[in-house]
Amino acid sequence: MKLFATSFLSAVLALVAASAFAAGPAPAAPAPAAPKFVPDLVKGQASYAVCAGCHGADGNSGTPAYPKLAQQHPEYLVKQLQEYKSGKRANAIMVGFASALSDEDMKNIAFWVTTNKAKPGAATDKDMVALGERIYRGGIQDRQIAACSGCHSPNGAGIPAQYPRLSGQHAEYTAAQLTYFRDGIRKNNLQMTQNAAKLNDREIKALADYIAGLR
């Protein structure tokens, strides 16, 4: 009886070992997730000091040629800074500033400046505003120009990490960027290049004026 029990136990152990071998090695444990970046807003505010001369102390630029940064999506600002640094987006002034920043600096600056509330803008030309509103909200179908509101939202708030906030932006700056996209000077967004390529000067001016008054 003892011999039978020993033989039976040996058979069971052999069967277990064979099953484990057939199943293969145990799956590896999943790699730990990368730690989420936590911006240092104090450092961001300190680093932003060099930006304030053009973009305002709180990101509300007082010069129409320079964009308002307050309340912009931080991911969008980081992307632009990275593309200035890499040369994908051309601007002699911004390339110089961005080249001196690390990715961490860029994130700290972007997350700090976007905590500030943007000051509203205003449209100036009623006739141009009407044209701008039609294009912004409905596009120009016969020329296959998409409505701006589809990506930037009806009130110009944009979509975080995807499309920038436009609401209240200086008309002069917006018109300049649309012209740069149209003329192939700004090349860091194919979708914008394709749409702006079909706009004439009057339509660009109308859109920019309408966007300035969006809230």
C-alpha cells in the first residue's frame, strides 16, 4: 500500500510539472506607468519673466502683433515651443527663446501662463464680422473650406491638447498667422495650410475680426 501511494504521488507531481511546462512561462508583470508630469508653477512664473515683454505680465499681450497666451491650452503652447526649438515653426525671435528652454521649462511656463484668465477682445467692423461669422460657423462649401467652429468650437474655446483657443485673440495676430499658413510660411499644421490656402485677404481679415470678438 505504501509503494502504491508513493507511485501515485509521483505520478501526480509529474502530471503537474508537465502541465506547467506546457503552459509556458508565467506572463511578465506589466511595466509600471510613467509618472505623470506635475508642473512647477512657481518655476513656470519665474521662467515666464522673459516672455512678459511681448506677451504681457499675465499672458494678455497688449501688442496686437503678439498673441495672448492666457487661458490657452498648455499642451498647445508646449507643442509650439518645441516646434520653434526644432525649427519646424519659423520665427527668429521665438526660436532664440525656445532654444534655451528644456521640455520641463516649456511645460512649467505653459501650465503657469494658462492659469491666467484671458481678457476679452472686440470686433471692429460690422460688415467684416458678418462675413467672418459665416465662414467661421459654416465654412465655404463650394470651395471646400471647413468651418472653423468644427475644430475650435463655436465660442472659440478650442479642444484641449488638440486645437487652440481662439476666442478674443488679437485680430492682427490671427490675420498674420492665417496669411502665413496660406502662403506656406508657417508649415507646422497641414490642416490649417490646406484651409487657409483657399482664403483671400478679405476673408482672412473678416475671420480675424470675428474671432477677436468671440466669447
